[in-house]
Amino acid sequence: MFEASNTALCMTRYSSVHAIRLLSFRVHDFAISKPPLKPDIRESTSIPSRPSPQSAILEVISLDKLMSNEAATVSKLLAACTDTGFFYLDCTDWKDGLSANQIKRLFQTSKALYDLAREEKNVWVADHNHAEDMIVGYKDAGMGSGPVEGKKDGFEGFMIFEHPLGCVSDPTTMAAPGPLQAEGSLLQANVSVLRDIGLLILTSLSQSLDLTGESSFTSTHRKGEASTTALGLLKYLPYGTAEDIGVGHIAHTDAGSLSFVFTDVPGLQVAMPGTDEWAYITPREGHAIVNVGDSLQFLSRGRLRSSLHRVVPHPDALNRTKYTIVYLMRPETDAAFVDGDGKEWKSKNWYLQKFEVFGKDGVDESHSSVLTGRKDYDGRWNPLIAAATV
């Protein structure tokens, strides 16, 4: 479908950019209620997210410059995806971009969802091995292992699956909870633009790695093809005290290709490459937090890094409920790749294997490499050690 030439790559890039501009989105900030912790913004290729030894230093990628194929930005993107696997996507200079009001509406929709009675939410409970035409699935808190040994996770999640959502002609009548039906058109629009941004990133990375034609990352992420790509509306339960550890998200790498995270409450941590050290990633006004997942690492044959991360208490946000919007871009259902052990997988089968491990009460040695990408490593969080370092 994609010609093995630089001309075709440029045309692909142009198509993605053109599609994004037509959507007329604008992003100036993603602040929802309380303003995020603001780092010292300086003009630099890499900026500390906040002045703390626990803070990650990530590349900042300008979406506007990436759309223009600016050479330095293209190089920074590749460096970020081969180093930590995380970067900030700066949307503040994108004049035709994603509306801050639309992002805020997504958070308002999320809060309305979680205001529903437990019985209403449980109607939408779904296993990871769900039907391909299912639009919405719900996961309650405490359904899998959390970041602390012997404790459960502490987040709820509604997943809206892109492919069946895109097949709905009238989203106000789709099979979904009332708050999602009411904002069905908003969901479709946001998913569409996030896919176009994802394709722009995949096109840039393909070009940087000299991958063309069927080897290009975009060849396994074609718009309109069936996949497990989803928009997630997540709610992390608040931490009353440092000992309140029945919450959070266990250390893991993502199953898919690219993840886009929007939040205004800290708690997300990344494992620094080559070490056992963890650093917080501070939410930034006007920025998405983007990370590479397993599928993209496998499709790149290990040249890109699937980032290990978790969600744990941040000392500045112990009593805050953390709402997160996440777009999980995954390859087409039948896309094939080879994992780090030389085993061939179909994209959906890797997704199913990954989420089977998420649902286990404990993670043993045989499953740790699937969950974290490291053998015999589960990345648990020790609240006593954490309290001593704050």
C-alpha cells in the first residue's frame, strides 16, 4: 500500500498533516480543575519536568515542527524513542490544533461516568477477550495486582474501542453509558485526530529508520482497519495517607505502539533505562505525555524502546483523585511481529497475553518479562522507602 520511496513517505506525511489540520483542533492547555505542577519552562531540547531528584528529564517534541518535518525535531523524536521511550508532545505552538475545551469536555465526561452508581457501571464490565464489535468496556478498581506486593490496583477504567466506534453512524444511539452517548461525536473527533497525530509520529520514525513500503510502521496501522486501539477514561483512587497503598497501577510496558496521556495530577513514573531508579513525570500544560509500547519495539526489531512505567502516590497529590485520558494506539489485529525471545505473535494475541497477566493476583517469574519487559523483575513500589526519600 505504501511505495518504497521517500516521495511516498512525504506524501503519507502530507496526508496525515492535512487530515489533522482539517479537524481544526486547538490545544493551549489540558488543565482541568487545579492547575498542574508547573516546571521551570526554559528553551532547551530537554527540560526537567520539575526541580526534584525524583523528576524525569524528557525530550520536548513540538507538534508544529514535527508536522513541518523540521530536521532537529525529527532527530529529537528518534532519540526520545530509542532512549527512555517517553517524551512530551508540545501542542501549544500548534495554531490549528486540538481545542482545550474539547479536552476539558472529555474530562467532564469522565467525571460524569464515575458519578454513575456502581450497578450502572458494572453493566459495562468486559473481559479483555471481548467481541470485536464491542464499543465500550469497563474495569472496576481492584481487579488486578497493584504496585505494592500483595495489594490490588486502584484504578477504574472505561475503554472506548476505536474501530467499532468509527463504524457507528449515530453515536448518540451507540451501546454505551449515557454520558458517552451524549458526547459520542466528541469521542469520534478526538479519536480521529489522535490517530492522525500517531500516524504522523509513526511516519517520522519510519523515515528516520529507513523503513519503507510494507516495513513502514504505518503499513500496520491503517486507518479503518480492525485493531484493539482504544481511548481510555481512567480514574485513580486518591491516597488518604502514605500508607494508603491499595491504589495505583502496577509496573508495566504498554502492549501497543504509542500511548498518549493527558492528566493534571502527577503519579506516573518511568523506570530510567539501565537502572532500577524511578522518576516522576510531571503533567505539563499544553502537552501530551507520549510513550512507546511493546508492539512498536517489536516492529522496529528492538531499535525503539518500550518504556517501563507505573502509577504510584506522588507526595504533592496524596489526597487528589487522578483522572487520566489515554489514547492507546495499537497495530491492526492481524499485524505480525517477533518478540524479544524470537517468538512470532499476531498483534491481538500479544494484547490478550498481556492483559491476562494484568489480571493475575500475583506476577511470578514466568510472567514478569511479559509484564515489564525484564525477566525476574516486577517493579514493585515500597511505600516505606518512598516515604524516606521524600
